[in-house]
Amino acid sequence: QVHALGLSDMALRRTPTEFTVSMPLDTFVRRYAPVVDVSGDQLASVIVDRVAHANGWAMGQHYMLGTNNVFMTERVWRSIETPLRVYEKQRALACRHGRGDAGMLDALAQGDDNGELAPPQNMFNFGDNTDAASTAYGSEAESAGDFDPEADDFFSHDDADGDSDDDHKGDGRHDHSDDDSDSMSAVARNEKDTYNWAHGNFDGDYGHRQQAVAAECKGLVEEIDITPARRCWSRTTNTLTWLIPDWLIRCCGMKREDIRMAWREKVAICLIIVATWGFVLFFIIGLGLLMCPKQYVYNMDEVAVHTERSDAYVALRGRVYDITNFLNQEHGKSRGGASPEDMIMYSGQEVNASFPLALRAACPDLVPARDDPNWLMYLKSDIDTETAFPFIHRAGSLANSKEMMRQDFYHRHVLPKMRHFKVGDIVWDPKWIQSMHHRGGQYWRVINGEVFNLNPYFATRDAPENVDQKKWHFLHRLVESIFEDAGARDTDVTKYWRMLPLSKSVRAANYRCLKTLFYVGKVDTRHSFRCLFPNFLLLAAACLLMLVILIKFLASLQLSSRRKPQKHDKFVICQVPCYTEGESSLRRTIDSLATLGYDDKHRLLFIICDGNIVGSGNDRPTPRIVLDILGVDPKLDPPPRSFRSIGEGGQQHNMAKVYSGLYEYEGHVVPYLVVAKIGKPTEKSRPGNRGKRDSQMLLMHFLNRVHFEAPMSPLDLEIYHQMKNVIGVHPSLYEYLLMVDADTEVVPDSLTRLVACMVHDAKVIGICGETQLTNEDFSWTTMIQVYEYFISHHMAKAFESLFGSVTCLPGCFCMYRLRTARGMPLIISKNVVKDYSENHVDTLHKKNLLSLGEDRYLTTLMMKYFPQYKMTFTADAKCKTTAPDTWSVLLSQRRRWINSTVHNLVELVFLPEMCGFCCFSMRFVVFIDLFGTLTMPCTLFYLAYLAYLAISKIADIGYISLILIGAIYGLQAVIFVLKRQWQHIGWMIIYLLAYPLWSFFIPIYAFWHMDDFSWGNTRIVVGDDGKRQIFVKDEEPFDPDEIPMRTWAEYEGEIYKRQQQIQEMEAVAQAIDEFGNAGVRPVSRFTQIPGLDPAQQQLQRQQQTMSVYSQNPQTFNLPQMQQIQHPYSPAAYSAYFGSMANVATPSYNLMQVPQSSQMPSDDAIVSAISSILATTDLASVSMKQVRDELSRMFGVDMSSRREFINQTIQSMLQK
């Protein structure tokens, strides 16, 4: 090994100077721009050389320049790195303390009172004394954390040959640990602004430095334009809540402006919701009462039904009296008393004839005493009807009764007593009155809505015995004229009454006479247009709702038998995000996915563990539980890979480990891939946890980059490698994405049915099945949810599926199409990925969309960007999940669901394209759902109102409402019967018993807690320029350059290059083995290789040497060679191939470099294939891997024999 690696030769040529740090030249310029002078447009190498000379660095002693990299000694690197840390820390303190532009400069120039911002001495005076520089910054370096130059790919040592490592450009940001929370790692670096810094010292042009510091502090702030819609809503919010001062909100503990704004938004939304309640209740109840106030009136048919002793009504001179209690009182003592049986005969009738009135008593102003001195003038009708009643209350007819002997008996005793029993007025149908006038020739007329019957007047006046007596013409002749019109006028003579040329006294006297003797009631307006209009509106709304309910009912009647779906060979990713679920839940989910009736080789279990967290009741972190279930060796520890997460500040930089293999369960062998998010080493609380949306985006970002062949993060490259080279399926072959929660069991045939539906209809891009409960009768909390789960799928989603617009595909069980048959991306499209990965969740609306209802919002985005496609539901695919079994958990869940539903439906309402038109459109259905969600509490109010009407009997119950309610639940009961789901009738009854909770308490709780979520450390301030300024407080900064991005082709090229290096080292070892060690100089890339012309070797060596050390060609001490390990050691493979050395792979290498040789014969190929298949696990090998193994065995590229090889493999497998 000593001779093979040329260690002795290197030892002879070793110099005292060791260059332990290397980095790309352009990265050096960007990284140290704040503390060194990098001005000018020269090449990076020229800038670095100028910086070196300015600071007294000697070529070959302190640093070396390569073609693309700069090499530095440890002391030189530390002398420039430490001031950068100090600068960043001081900038962070200045910005955090609000010192702004001049404040930081003054503190840096003069020192802070507490010494926090005091500038270090000799910050830029490096000179030749690197020891002094190191000593000067030793304490600062220790406080900022020990830098390990080998701890990051940025300080890689594989660039000694001078080749540019483009894959690591910009990857120069380290993770630092610092006991002080104010460390420089809490500041974001704005590279564009830092180029303008005046380097060298802090003296000089103060104005220039002031602008530079302002730019640096501005790097902590990200400005985002406010949309017109947001600006309008903010004004509306402030208008609705202007009575609540800011100081009062601050006193309640809301110190931050964004939290106060969110609280105001919540209050404004609640006010709008309450106003909506008021509108609905006014429309249902108030509008009718306003346009047609409650009338206590009865027609004679309605009076006629009150004839029972317990319910007796009578009509007297246009008024209705309830004599039920009057019947039981003593009455008529002067005539021996009247029993209840005697008086019950009057019930249900008009009793005017029982109380005859003398004309002189009724019309004292029109009938003088001289015309009737003895009070004997009565209307003819009263005399004729006296025989119909046994009791006649005629004034002056009963001598032993003082009351009846008085001529004012009716006005003085009857009316005051009966006033207490009055229940309303008699009303007459205007059409009937008109027919009596025009067709019957009767003297029925209407004045000011009051009905007068003058038939008795004209019958008495025109009687033969009274024709010549003027006293019977006691009404004014003009009054008589408006009644005697021979049917020529309208029945309503109000205008003629008002046109009579009568004095006020005469008019009043005639009116009193008419009202006393001839008044029979009022016009019945209960059926007028004014009173019927509110009912018509309610009826129209009810009919519309009934239509929707009917269509939902018909949509749910899928009575056809379940057909066995056709099996397909589409590749499906089964995504399972998990957080803190228990082992039993995770095992049930994984096992159910493993036992699906779908080809094992065409599905992949993709499990994402959201953080290295120990859940409540667990004894291990969630990733460890998942790996133990899958049977992963506990000793296997792959390296973490960086990727960009959804988070604030430094939380955007996340790390994860990738595991892959085969899961065997009940005869199934299913490939799996586990991504365990563990976070950066500096994360202490919930490391790696970024939420379910981030877990979804991890896979969506990866598939998006695969589709567009875009640069990938290290984690993406690792997943790509595991899928392609370990599992054996290229990522681009997957067509569908099945989303399943970690507490969901999928029925075995469900995936087959979902795929069959999508294959059958290429327009379907999203589909979900029915979710059932596994703990139906666990507690009363679960019992009240069973009916709601069933009906929400079989009616709501089935109805929406008719339009192809299911508004919510539940994240616990749904499937999306990744791309169309023509290759157009769908759920992995750039628009969907961009909107769904929104990182600035800084408003109440966004919080409810992306933090509470991410699954529903993903459906909303799919409908937004692909309106021409369908989102459907199938009842044949089923899954089982666990419902919340305690009230607190249920309340929290429904709060999230209700609020996310409201905000997502608002988004859907304003989508430009939705199928249908007007009231027959999906937009109308969405609006109805939104309106119904907001007004759920009104239902309980209205039901309480109906109950009050039923109990008080003050009005008739609205039959329309009863019919609507009966139709809603009656049709649902029919569904249960037709589907033979008898048990759901009982569950519906239980649900109705808990209806006040569902319709009143839970929605109100949800609306008021709409802003109840964590706001993190991001503060939003609205600037004067109308832009939102986002500040990240006490957060680690995020620099996108921390995560190197490269395409898979570049990654493969790098691996290919590294394999060439390994093959070269193998050739060296083989040469030593052939020629021996005696007198042979250890072979390296700079020594002679047997068989190669010495002149060519010398030229090649000079060219390679010059490419590495163009400034000092005589130096041959290669710093990276000090780190080279034995090519056959696991550590070397790990260094060259990354994770490929950490995962058990087949014996063949997909990246093997073919050697030139003759194409083998067919028999040789068949024999080799047979040998490979006999010694390989068929469940974990692909045809491509077999072909690559053949290429390695025969030393020739076998791609040209691809069809023959594939046919041979298939024939062998069939045998």
C-alpha cells in the first residue's frame, strides 16, 4: 500500500508548508467580500492575488493559486475567516438593536457601551505575522465555534489536479454552533449589496460606509409587493375594526403588528359572518314580518272551526272573541242563568242578531230623539233574525236587570267586557266582496280597508212600510250615493268617500254610524302580493336547494354492482407522511399498502418522516419506528443530505437521510424508500420538522425536477440514485401519486380501482375514495361522526363528481396523476409546485390555506390551473381511518377543517373557469357550500324559531321549511335503504341529537379561533411604500448557496470521473504487482507508467502540474493527496460515490466504464444471463441492471443488444 500510493515519494518531496483549505476562486470572492477588497471587474484569480499581496501573503508559503481553486494554509484561512465572523456578528447586533445606518458605524468606530459592538484590533492587518493574526482573533474564533475545514463539501480536498468542481460552486456556507443566540449565524448575507463595501478599514468615506451598512441591514428584510386585493381587504378590515384601538390590543398580549392585523382580520370576518346571519334570518323571518306584519285576523270559515267547549270563538260586529273561558262564568242570572251548554250553540257563528242596536243609540248624531222618542227604531234584519237566537240582549227589555234597562247597554257593558276576550278581526276575501257587489247586487263596499255591509240599511229604508218616512234616510244622501252605483264602480269606494263634499262633523257622524251598525270586518290581505312575495322568495330558494339535494340524491344512487377492475401495469408512488404516530398505526398503514392487490414491482412505498421526534406514548423516534417495521438494520446510518424546506430563515435548510430496500409481508415484496428529515446539527427543538406540506413538497419538488431535468439538491440526487440504481425503476416512469396518511388502512383492491378509473378516463387528474371509520363505537365523540363521514362522501363528493370538480380530495386517501399521456406535468407542474411551496405564509388567509388545510388547498390549485380536467370520486375505493375519540381532539380537527374550508371556497369562488353557467354551474354550488358553511348557526336559530311558533301557536309554522328539512333527511334515509346500509339510520339519529354541536357550537368556536396558530419568528411590517417588509427575528439565515444544485447528468458525470480515478489507481497497483518494487519508483499520475512513451509522460506531467499550480510550477506538494485513501476501502468508496457505498447494492455497478472488446456471441450472452439470474434476487433487479452487468463481464457496451437481452430475460423468467 505504501508503494501503491507513493507515500515514500511524497514524503521525500514534502515541504514544511501544508495547504489544508481549498475553495473555488469565485466562491472566495463572494464569501469574503465584506472584509476584503474585491472591487473591480478582473478575473477571480487576479482579485485573489491582489488581496493576497495587499495582506502580505506569500505565494507558496501562505497560499497557492490553481486554475479554478485557491489553496490556503490553516492560519491564513483563519485570519480571513475570523474577521468575517466578527463582522457578521456585529452587523447582526446592530440591526437587531435598531441602530440602522449610522448607529452601526458609530458603534464600530467608537465601541459600544457594553462592548458588544467594539471592533477587533488589526482586523485587516494580516502582514507576514500570521501567528499574531491568529492570536488576535483566537477568542473570537472560539466564540463563533471551531471551524473544521473538512466538515463541509466546500472545503473539499479532491481538487488537487486543478479541475473545476462546478458542483460545489457557492457551497461555502458552514453550520456554526454558538452559545450566544446573537451569533453571526443569525444574519442573512446579501451578496449583491456586500460587493459595495469599502474594505480595508472602518475609516474613510463615512457616507459610503453608511450606505453599505444600510444595505447590509436591509439584507435582513425582504420586501414583498402588496396585491390590490390584499390592500382592499386591509382597508376593509381597518374600517370594520376602527373602534378597537391598537393600544388595547397590545395590552391583551399581541405585541407584533402582524398578529394584531390577523386578529383584526378575524374580528372583521366574524362581523361579516354575523351580518350574514342577520341577512339570512331577516330573509327567512324578518322580510315577511316587515312586508306583511303579523295579522290577528280570521275569516268566517276559520271562526267556524272553533266550536268546541275547549275552543269556542264567536264573531260580533266585525270582531272575533274567544269565549272558551267565558262559557264557564255565571251569566244571565236575571233570567235564571245561562249554562255552558246553552252558550256553546253560539260558538263558530256571527252573533250580531243577539245584540240588536237601536238606531238612536247607534247613530245619535243622525237619528234625533224626535224621530224615535221611545227607542223603537231597529234595522229590519235584526228583527228577522231574533228567532234564530234564544237569548236576545235588547236594551230596555229586561226590567229586573239594571244593565239591560240602559239604552247604552251595548257600549257601556258589552264592549268593555268582551274586549278582554278579543283575539282578532274578521277578514273577507277581496274577490268575494267584489263578486257580491258586481254579481250579487249586494251593498258590500270597502272604505280604507274596512268592509261595510249596507244591505240591512237599504232593506229597511226601501221596505214598503218605510218608503214614505224620511227618518229611515238617516245616512247622508251623498253617502248613500257611493253605495248605490248599480255595479258601475269599483268595490273599494275609498277615493269616492274622500271626494265627498262633507264637513268634518257630518263625515265623522256618518262614519261612526257606519262603523257601529254596518262594519263587518276588514279586507283579507294575507294573500296579497305584498304578503306572498317573501313566501315566493323562500319558495324559490327552497326549490333551488331541493334541486341541488335531488341531484345529490341521484348522484349517490350508484346501485350497480361493483365490477372487478382491470389490472394495469402503471407505476405508482404511495406517499405516506408521518409525524408522531404510534407503532401500531404505522404498522397498519404500511402493511395495508404492502398487501394491496396491485403488482408489487409497480408500486413504491415512499415514507417521509417529518422530523426526528419521539411522539407521545412512543419509546423511539418516528423514523426509527418506521425503519424497525421495515426491517432496516439499526447499524445502517447513511449520510444526511441537504435540501430546501418550507420554513423561516435558516429553517429552509434541512437535512434528511434516505433508506431503501424491499419490505416483505404476507407473500408481498414491495420496494420502499424512507426519507427521514433530521434537520441540521444545530437544531435542538423538533429537528427536521417542517410540517406535512413540506413532506409533500419534498416529493413534488423531486418529481418536478426529474420531469424538467432541472438542477437537484443533494437529497434529490440521493433519492434519484436510490430509485434508479437501487430499486431499479427510473423516477420518470412513475405516473400516479397515491397520498395516504399514517393512520389510514387502505382496502386491498382500492389502488387497483383508483388506477382503473384514471386509465379509463384520461381527463381525471385527481380522485379519491370513501373514508370509513375503524372506531365507530369507541366513544360518543366517534359515534356522532359516522353519519357525517358517510354522507359527506356519498352525497357531497358524489354530487361534485358529476361536475368533475370535487373541491376537496382528502389527504388521508387520494391519488393524483403526475403527467398526461402527452407528457404535460400536472401536480408536478411549475405553477402548482410554486404556489403550494409558498414560503411567506404571513397573512390570516394564507395561514388557513397552507397551515390548516393544505390538502384542500392542493385540490384548489389543481382546479385553478387545470380547469379542463376532472377531480372525481369513486365509492368503490375505500380506506379506513381513526376518527378523533375525544372532544378536545375533535374540536381542534373541526376548527382546522371549517376554517380551511371557508378560505378555500373563497378561492374557488373567484376562479376564472368553472364548469356550468349561472345557477347550473359548479361556481354556484361552491357558493352555496360557502354560504352554508358560514350560516350553519342560523339553522339552529331557525329551528328554535319554528319550535317557538309551534309551542306558542302565535303563527303557523312554515310548511316550506318543514318540507325542506324533511326532504334533506328523508332522501338520505332512502339512500341508506337502497344501499342496504341500515345501520346508518341509527347513526343519523345520533347525529341529529348532536346537531346543536355541529351546527352551532363548533362553527362559532372555529370562526373565533381562526387566528389560533403559531406565527413563528417572522414579523411583517407594512412600509410607507405599500410593501410588506418581512423580518426574521432570532433566526438562522438561509443562503440558497448552502445547498448545491446540479442536474443528474452532471452528477453522473462526476461519478464517471471519480471511477476513472479509481481505475487509474487500480492500474497503478496492477503495474506494481507485475514489475515488483525493486528499483521501481512509486507510481502516481506524475510518475512513469510502463508502456507509455517517456516523452509523452513528461509532457503530460508538466501540463497537469501547470494546471494545478500555474503560479508555482516547481512545487509538487499536492495537499489533496494527503487525504487519499486506499481505493478498495469502504471510506474511499464513500468519498467517491457518496451514499452508493452506504446502501447494499447488487454485485454489478451501473456506472462501470466499459472496455473495448469484441461483441460476445448469443450463446455466451444467454449463458451469462442465466448465471446472473441464478445468483441475483429477482425482486430487486431490473433488466437494465442485468444489461449493465453483461457490459461489465464482457467489457463491451451491450446497449446494441438490448432487445435480444430483454427477450432472453423474459423467456427465462416465464420458464
